[in-house]
Amino acid sequence: MESEQKTIQKHLLITIAILSVFGLIMVFDGSLGLYAYKYHYIKLQAIWVLIGGALCYLMYRIDYKLLQKYAKFLMVAIIVMLVIVIGLSHKVNGSARWINLLGFVNFQPSEFAKIIFIIYLSAWIVKMQPIISQVKSYKENLVKYLLPFMAITLIITILVVLEKDFGSTIIIASIAIALFFISNTNVYSKINFITIGVIFFVLGLISIVIEPYRFQRLLTFLNNSGTNKQLSSGYQVHQILIAIGSGGIFGVGFTQSIQKNQYLVGNTSITDSIFAVIAEELGLIGSIAIIAIYVYLVWQIYKIALRVEDPFGKFVAAGIGTWIIVQVFVNISANIGLIPLTGITLPFISYGGSSIISILIGMGIVLSINKSEK
């Protein structure tokens, strides 16, 4: 057991380091020409990675079970921050996602909402499991478990939707569905799971239709990126696909991307669309290699979830693994045209302080869970 534990820990650390360092390289590469001072973005990202790394180590050293004790406090704190960000936040491109700190640092609560939601929902499920196992009718199940579960999830998802962060909403809803699926083992589990899926699907459609820019993105996607690819809302999608197609099998070479500075909108070459730059410069081979590293990382996390005996640790590890794999899938799928653009980052690699810090905190918790198993 100890040997397997140390092996998983070693493999996790190596994988995290590879993705984080590769992210720094790609942020530097993708930001060349975006700013007068060429080290602007890489300098900031390096600071975020160092802060995230320090917090990752801190979470590794702390007993993760303390998070279960303070889960309610963390949930209240993130709800307050999400409410604040809607009314008082710094807006970028019309989206209210950031709180401006000290005049130059933008803090994005929705990124931290993912890990806090995992912690709180896991603690809540563990608390509810004895009750779940004793329900004797669907009505009782509905009142005691399904409705409270939906209330918890909708509080977070609605607040994040109001910030116009639909990508993070998809991630949080996916985490909720995954944890609900693995926790709900009573006779009503199939009905519950179908109900949850239908509710989220309907609410997702409503949130798209009532918001013009989301509805336009959906129409763009359905219309093959628009009829006028130079002027329509399909411009960004079209340029991303050109970048990916230009890479071919082996890529055009490191730093040689044409699309990153001349055609991709704003700083998306280091944020939402960084995968397009990777595909253009490193080709199909490089893209597959990165995806394989992500799959390996999540596989190691799920191994911990399967092995750990503590229910809270099991749910938290499963939630974090789901968070990473769903976010990778959504980001890459949006880049290759499988789904509409969502504005979600590529974990460990995309530029962004809140994104990299929150994901490294999650990794520290996973390492702590793995360490706890004797």
C-alpha cells in the first residue's frame, strides 16, 4: 500500500510539474507581440505559479479532513464573493467575473468556487448518506435529498451564470452530476440521475436563449461559424480552426505560429485559445501528447478516489478529477469546433492567476488525500 501511495504521489508531482512548466513556456510563446514588454505575461504567470505551488504544498501538509469541518464557512465565503463580483466587480468585455484588488490584480471568484463547491458538496453528501440509505419512498427521497442537492447546486450555478461565465457553470454542473451519480446508491438513483440531467439541460438552454451573446454563439456554431467568416461572430472560431489545421502532423515549429498575434482576438492566444497555438506549433503529435498527459493525471486522481477509504476524501478526489477532465474537454472541444466557444481556460496551461492558483490548490488537496492513506 505504501509503495503504491508513494508511486502515485511521485507520478502526480511529475505530471503537475510538466503541465505547469509547459504552461509557462506556452504563455511566453503565445504572448510574444501582445505587449510592448515581451516578458509582461510570463512574469505575471510565473508569480501565479509560484503562489499556486506554495499553496499546493500548504494544502498537502494540512490534513484535508479539516476542510470537511470548515466546508460550510468556505461555502458562505464564496457565495458572498460571487454576489460581490456581480455588483462591484471589474468588468472585462462585458463580463462581470473579476474583483479588482489593489488596482492591478484581478481576482476571479468563480475559479475558486469550483474547488470550494467540491469540498462543500462532498461534506454534505457524507453527512446525508445515512439518511439516503433509509428513505422508503420517492417523495421522501425528493424532499430529503434531491431538492436540497439541487438548491445547493443552483445557488452557485445561478451566481456564476449572472457573471456571464457560462463555461465555469458547465464545469460546476458536471461536478455536481458526477458526485451525485457516485453517491446516490438507493433504489431511486436512476430516476434521480435522469431528473438531475434533464433539469440541468433545460436550465442550460434557458440561460443560452435569454442571453444574446450566448445565443449568437450557439447560432454561429450551428451555422458552421457564420457565413461571413471575416466579420461575423464566427471570426474567432474560423481563425482557431485555421491555426489547428495549419499545424498538420508535426506543427510549424515552436514560436512560429502566425495566428497567435495577427488573427486570434485579444489575448486569447494565451487564454481560451492557447490549445490552437499548441496545435499550430506542435501539430497533431504535440496535441495528442498534451491530451495524454491530462488523461494520465486524471487517471491517477481517480485511482486515489477508488483506493481511499474515507468517504469525504473519495468524493473530493473524484470531484477534482472530474473538474480537470471536463474543463480540458470543454476547452479543447470549443477550439476544434465540437461545441460553441465558452471562454474557459485550459488547466495548468492557460494564462490566468485565479485559474492556475485554484487548480494547484486542488492538486495539493489530492496529494493530501493520497498521503493520508496508510
